[in-house]
Amino acid sequence: HKELVGHPTSVAAKDLAQCTSCHNASSSGYYSGRPRDLKSHVHSFHASNDSVNVEKNLGGAFGGSFYPGDISNCNACHSDGQFDLPLQENVRASASNDGGAVNVFTSPTAVVCSSCHISVPVGYIVGGGINGAAVLNGNEPEGIELTDSEIHWLNHMTQAGAVFGADTVDVATGAESCATCHSIDSDPEYGGAPVDKVHNLK
């Protein structure tokens, strides 16, 4: 990256690791509903699923791509093993504002998958785990809605233990079983949908 789009030139970060000073799982986003965590921020930006950048006309739109190459080519940014499930890097639940004045937490794999597959910022979603199906929490801005397809995928995630809108990190940690069907070693013959096959990784 020669420049950080959306940041003033005063941002001194020159290496991706420096970005985590602000963009980490413990820091809720500046914008309501959105995690500041890199695993959400970078994926949603490159997948053109970042409503803030669309609003600010920073390029792209839902369904488009900020990324100049093939968005499914995870190897362009990730080394081997970083995109397999369970997550190997940044495994903490991510904080975000719930649209009110409260920080809530989303389980780690749900944050990653939602950043591309769910258009609604995860801070506006609550449920999963022992709380059942995920729904909007009622604090979302007017006009934000979940599509039928997004409700389907959220229910799929919560059935695998994903948690949205948890009050604490502990509640949003350790319950996801996504790797059972989506790890690279899972067998499609027995119902598996390995992440490398689904995303056509190169």
C-alpha cells in the first residue's frame, strides 16, 4: 500500500502490523455498528461491503470491488494457513458499538464471514449461541435491513455457534464450530464446504 485511502497523510503507519495499534479486536469502531478490527475492516473494504466508504464516495459499491485483483485469491495477502479454519490469526472476539452507547462483541469467525457476506454492520446484530437466531438489535439507522439471504446465512452461522451482540468477550469466544464443515480438510462428499473450494483459492 502506497497510501491509506480514507486516512489523512498524517497517519504514520508504513507496515500492516502498525495498523493494529488502532485496528484491533479490543477497540470498537469510530463508526456506529462497525468493528475497527482489521479482520473486519480490511475484508469489508476490499469486498466493497463497507457502507461508510460507499457513503463517503471513496470508491466501489456493494457488489463491486476495491481490490484490483481477484477478490477470491486470499493468497495475495495471506500466507498458507492464515485463511484456514479454525482461525489461526486474530482469534479474539471483536468489539463494536451497538448503535447506542454500548460496546458489544461478535465471535471471531462470524466477524470475518460477515464482513463480506452480510451488508449490515455486525454491531447492529444480536443473537446466536444460546440466544438463538440473529436479528437486528433495534438501534440500527433507518433503512438498514437484513435480506432473506442474509437472515439465512446468519442463522447458518449461529447454528454453528457464532455469537453477535454479546455483552462480554467471554460470551463471544470459543463456541464456533465452523471448521467442522469449512476447514480445508473437510470433505465435500460428506457435506463439507471447504473454504478453499468455496472461495476458489489459488
